[in-house]
Amino acid sequence: MANRRSLVQRCLTPMTVLPRSTMVVVGVVMWVLFFLIWVGLSNGGVVPPMFLPTPTAVLHTGWELLQNGTLPMHIWASARVVLTGFILSSLLAIPLGLLMGTFPVVQAMLEPIVNFIRYLPVTAFVPLFILWIGIGEEQRVAVILFGTFFQQLIMFSDVARQVPRDLLNAAYTLGATRASVTWQVLAPASLPGVLDALRVTMGWAWTYLVVAELVAASSGLGYISLKAMRGFQVDVIFLAIAIIGALGLVTDQAFRFLRLKVAGWAQ
Amino acid sequence: MHLSPSSSRVSAPAAAAPKLRVEGVSLHYPDGKGGHVVALDDVSFDVPEKQFAVLVGPSGCGKSSLLYLAAGLNDVTSGEILLDGKPVHGPGPDRGMVFQGYTLFPWLNVRENIAFGLKRKGIPAAERREIVDHYLDEVGLSKFADSYSRHLSGGMKQRVAIARALANDPQVLLMDEPFGALDSQTRLQMQKLLLRVWEKSHKTVLFVTHDIDEAILLGDRVLVMSARPGRIARELTVPIAHPRSMDQVMEPEFIALKRQILDLLHPTQDTEQDAE
């Protein structure tokens, strides 16, 4: 035991591996600390309740809105918009992006335009979308679609481009045709990267949703936040933020699980 | 074409029709400054049926490029590559290849990897299974039939790659420094395994390496290449009978041939130095 480093020493060593239990404990301690500071600031009266609600007040409001059905309605409204926009965008971007990364001719066609558009902030288009589509759900779907599609296109094309060349060559020398190389090699080889890109862009889709709901909406988590601000209901704003965070965490874990299930061969 | 300086032809069948013929092949590619680099310059040689031919040369001599051309994975700038007298256009299952890097399909297990080409050929499942089992046994991986490539060592991956190429029963097997990335112990084991497999099947093989010992140990014939532009400097017949073993690297014929190749590769250098 004499030559073993102490836990403190190990924690301070760069690029070291720590036991799983230590990692979990440190993570939990941080959450506890976070809540303690929150309780200290709110219950301790350091910050007036008008600006910072107590954790119990947020929970209480959450319970109330859950029981009268308002909260599920707004969560569903947000989730519906985010999923519609995200799924539409992914359905278009996956084939097009993979084609772009596979066929230089498609890349030459799309890349100049895509690289121009993807640096435009989607918020700049919100007024245009309102003018064109109105302030209904379609407008919010359009914001998410527009915000994620061009980013996804570039990410998926990178995924396809990173498939090792010799993997395709090996398939050719085993008698694969160009079509079977595309479906039997390129597609499965791209799958883990595609799932990783979906996981990242799902987070962005949530961001655009809130932007869209803050500007023009009559339901959704972004909308109730904005309404709560006008009525000084700071507890509702906190609730909306916490729920968006939790939903993001759930979708993230769902993608991790999916990645493990359908592409467990790639670690 | 140079005549073989060695008079005792042991394993190469005399005057057999060439299985693979490389005829006046040149390969140029742009150098990015408006000109071009000559990777291969008017390379010609034949590989007779059932011969194990080895291309050896310094890095950058174009020996791997030549193999990719033979596989049809790249286009020649001029010249022709013929298989059984017919020019090759593009890749095909008649020219199997084992690559330097690991090219197992990681989403398929070992069995499915070996069956990949058989499936493309439309061979029925029962027969496929039989062939795969045979080659799994040949490379000693029967116990790993259901493993995925991330659980295999480098040597095991290359054994699967060899089994996968052989299971497809190609006319010619092209091997591009297949053991180059392996540690020396594993490399020795792989050379032994390949010798054993080849002595049973007598496939026509074109093997690329920069390791002179490997070239002599495995080859019936060694084609020594020079670099920039890549050319065949000399063809040498290996006067060592099969079956071969690792002990033969100590024998006088082996050492004499090694010295001769070293002289060709490093004409001005001290030949006592190892080529690597």
C-alpha cells in the first residue's frame, strides 16, 4: 500500500482514471452544493423572493400546474413542435448530408450555399417566417427546421467523409457493387456518427424552440416563461427552465441508449 | 525484363501462362504545383499461376500503388493490367486483397465478415457456413466466430482479413504489407500461418512488403523495386524448397539472397546494415 497514491493525489493528477464511485460521489456533491446555495440565497432572504423563488415554491407551483393540466399541455405543445421540426430536418439532412460526404459532385453543388446559410443566425429569419407563415405552430417548426437542417447537413457529410476508404475498397475486392457498397458499407459505417450528430443537434433544436416561443406563441414552455415574467411569477420561469433541462436530459439519454443498442459495435 | 540470376528454379512452374500480367504500367499524379509526380514508370512483369510473387522496395517506390492498380481500385496513367489475358477494368472478386490497415467491417462479427463476399456471390446459406467454418479453422479462429472486431487483436484482425479474402476464392490474392502494423512476434506467427495456408492452396499471390526477410521467406520470386520513379530493378527467384520454416533464415542461400537484395536497395550503403 505504501507506493499507492492517495485519492487526493490521484484527483490532482492530469489525465488520470478515477474509480466510478468517486466520479458519482463528486457529481452528487455538486448538485447538493447547488441546492444548498439556492436554499441559502432564497430561504435565507439574501435575494428577495420576487427575483429568486425558494426550491419549495417552485415545486409547489409545479405540482399545482401539473394538477390543473396546464403544465402537461404546455410541455406537449413544446415537445410536439420540437419533435416535428427535428424529425423533418433529420429526414431531409441524413440522406442529403451522407450523399454530400460520399459524392464530391453533390458536395460541390451544396457546400457553397450551405456554408453561407449556416452562419446566418436563425433568429434573423424569425420576422421573415412570421411574415410568410404567421404565428402558428408551423412558424415555430420552420424556425427549428431552418436552425438545425444546415448544421446537420455539414455534420452528416463529415460523418460519411470519415468512413475509411479501405473499408469500401475491401468491399469492392470482395465483389460488392457500387450500390451494395453504399448500402452495406457506407450506411452501417456512418450509423454511429449519425446518431452522435443527432444527439448534439437535438440540444440545438430545443434552443431554437425557446427562441421561437419567446417571440410568437400562445402555448409552450417558452411562452409560459414570457407570460410569467410579465406577471412577476419568477417561480414559473424557474419551473419552465428546469423542465426544459430535464427534457433535454431525457432525450440525450434516449439517444445514448439508442446508440448503444443499434451501434454497440462502435465504442 | 531481367533474367533470374539464380539457376535453380524450385517451386515456380516453368513457362506457365501468366495469371497476372503487368504491362508497361505508369502512374502519374498531380503534385499540386501544376506538374505531376511519376509514381510508377513503365513497370512490366508477369505472375504465373500458383506463384507467390513478392514486390519489395523502399517506402515511396510505388509498390502499394501498383497493388491498388492491379486490384482495379485506381486507374493506370498508361499501360495495362491483364488477368488471364483479359484487361482488368475496376475492382472485382477475382482479385482479392488484404490491406495494410484493418478493414474488417466492425458491425459484422468474424463469421459475417468472412461470409461478406460469399453472400454477394449468392452462395446458399448452408454452403456459405461450410466455407466459413473451413477458413475459420484454417486461420485458427473457430472460437472467435461470433466476436466483433473491437474484441480482436491486430494479428487476429489480419487473420480474419486473410480468411475473408481466401473464402471468396479469388484468382489472384493481392496482399499490401498485411503484417506491417503488427509487432515482430505476431508478424512471425502470421508469416508461419500464411506459409502453411499457401503451401496447401497454392494461390497465385502478389505480396508487397519492405521487409526483406519476409519477402524471401514467403516468396517464390522477389521483384525488387527502385524508388522515384518506381521501376522493377531486378527479378530474383528464391531457391528454397517448400515446405519452408523459420529456421531457413539462417541458411546460406537465404543470406546470400538477402545480401543481393540489400545491395540492390542500398547500392552505396554498407550491406551489413539492415534495410529497415
